[in-house]
Amino acid sequence: MPLTSFSAAFQNPAGSPIRELFPYLSQPGIISFAGGYPSSSLFDSLGLRHACESAIATPFNCLQYGATEGLPVLREALVELMAARGIATGINDILVTTGSQQAFDLIVKVFLNQGDMVYVETPAYPAAIQGLRLAGARMTQIPVDCDGVDVVRLAEILSQANETDLPKFIYTVPTFSNPSGTTLSSQRRSTLVGLALQYGFMIVEDDPYGELSFTEERLLPLFSIGASTSKSENPVVYLSSLSKTVAPGLRVGWMVAPPDVLRRCTIAKQTSDLCTSPISQQIAVEYLLSGRYFPCILRAKIEYKLRMSTMASALHKQLGDDLKFSEPKGGMFMWASITNGCDAKALFKHAVTANVLFVPGAAFYPENPDEMTLRFSFAAPDSEQIKEGVNRLSTAFKKLFI
Ligand SMILES: Cc1ncc(COP(=O)(O)O)c(C=O)c1O
């Protein structure tokens, strides 16, 4: 097929840098700190089996097509879930999506023209970068430090931007970010919403990890801050998912947004998949209403906190002189910088030989990557595997200097 047969965006598209690591996962005995997978051992299989049985037995025919907006019963259940997170909504404020990845894709379709500017917290979730790249967006990197997006830098960049360099939106994962593990402080949350209102851009708040907190601290979602400033002109669109809390195989996510955004995203979704699988949605409702959701999250939080602490102490003990990192307060990821002058891609080659995987940080930058950085996920391997994985990593580090 001649290249020109493909659309401009797909003539030479780059695949997901993380999915490109998948072949290594089949290496026998590999320990992976690479993927963003929740732990399969924490899936509530019994609860989900009951939910599947109830879903199939429901008088509503969930083997039939459903409304593009999502099943009303699921949207009602999500209203309750949102209230528990501090977000006041009604069912008409919610669009059910096929994973939160689709919600982001719909936002990209509905808001962006080729060449539009988007600000991206950096390091950033690679599938967001990929989606923006394919849409032909221009991206400005907004650095993240230990308190999340650097709002002082953001304010500076905004104040220097001319009209065409102002963003349509900023993309951020403000709570237990993928990949940085950081959480945007309370003060920065207000500042970020204030800047969005002042300069007239939107905030895409991607929140798949917010419930996986290791502490009692609860920060208001950006969406709630935006709603309290001006309910009708809330600049925040909120995305979330059951992927990290129940099971990614359900492919159930959602978007909370003002009616004019939701209506357009619903139309965009009509041509994307008509509707999110009604059977998946019904399973999700049965599960959410079964009373097992919060106990299941509690179990996951305890286990992930243990895995994170195990990883942090093993890294401190064995690689304290070679790596700098901070412990996240929730979620699934730890971000690290190599301090001995080596780059993460070189380390990765030795890590593969030592049978352990991580993601070199370059995958998380739209451009000018910091090659000394890397992401570890502590969610999928258990504590024993984590200790062994860090041993192997230490072997890989030693090989760098031979
Ligand atoms: C920040 C972030 N957003 C969105 C997603 C996509 O999640 P979903 O499975 O809901 O599509 C992920 C998955 O890893 C993620 O880390």
C-alpha cells in the first residue's frame, strides 16, 4: 500500500512505547515492574462472578445495544461514587465510556484541531501523549515536582504565551500520577483552577488512581474546586475508570463534564463504538451495588502500600547510591532518577538480561526526555517478587560498569 494511502497521522505512527515492552513479558521467570496493570490476585473474582450471574439474569436485556450515554442504572451508581469522592453530579453529567482511555480520546476529537496547543504535565501518561500526537496537537511540557504540576512555571509560561500558544486544555493526573506517583497539593489545585479560569483553558483531570490512597488525606478533585468557583463555567472535565479498582477487563470508564461537552462527546462516541458494552456495564452496576466495592479497595490499598514500602526499602538498601526517588502516597507507581550518570535505556538492556523489567523514562516525555529517569510499578508483583526484582536490578546496575 503506498504511504500516501494512509492519513497524514498514520503514515509513520509511533506505537505505544509501553506496549512495545510486551514481548519481554513472555520471557520465562521475568519479574515486571513495567506495566500499569493492577494485581490480578486482588481481583474480587467471587464478587465479580456473582455480578456476572446477576447481570445475565437481569430483566434488562444487556445482550442488546444500549444508549450511547451509558445505562441509566450505572450512571446512577456512578453519581453515588462521585459523591463519595466529593463531586456533586446528576446522571446527566455523566457519560459512560469504554475505559477512561476512550473518554480522553473523545475529548481530543471534540476539542482539538490540527496544530492546537495542549499543555501536558511532564512526565506524562504515554497514551495521552500518543493521542495528542496523532491528533496533530502541539504540546508544551509543564514540569511536575514532588507536589505535582509546577504551577509557578505554568503561570510563567502562560504569561509569556501569545494568543496562538495558549492551550485548549492542560492534561494532568493530579492524584497519584502515572508515571510520577506525585499528588498535586491542595494550594496548587486552587491555583491551577484559577489559572484555567483566568486564561480560559480547560483542565482534563484524569483520575483512575485517586481511590488507591495509602493515607487518610483526601484532597478535593479539581472538578469540585472548579464547580465551587463557578458551577456553570467549571473549566474541569473529570475522567475516571473501574480499571484500577475493580478490573480493567470490564473496560468501564466515565467522564463528568458540563452538558455542552457531554453532548459533543456522546456524538463522537456514537461513531466510535455506539455504546460501551451493556453486559460489562451491567456487571459493573451489580458489582457497585453489591457492597463489595469499598472493602475490595481497602484490601487493594493495604496490599499496594505494603508492596510500595517493600520496593522503597529494597531500593534504598541496595540502590540508594544510584537512584533517587520519593515514596508515593497512593496509586501504583514510583518514579526514579539515576544518579550515577548512566542512562535508563542502557540499564534496561542489562535488566532484561537479569530478568527484570521497568520502563525507561523517555516514554513519558513528548520531547527532550530526561534519559536518567525510569518508572517502576509496584502493583502487580507481590512482595517476594519485588525483593527479588530489586536484587536483579542491582545486578543490572553492576553490569553497567563492567
Ligand atoms: C493515567 C491513566 N489514564 C487512563 C488510563 C486508561 O485506563 P482505562 O483502562 O480506564 O482505559 C490509564 C491506564 O493505565 C492511566 O494510567
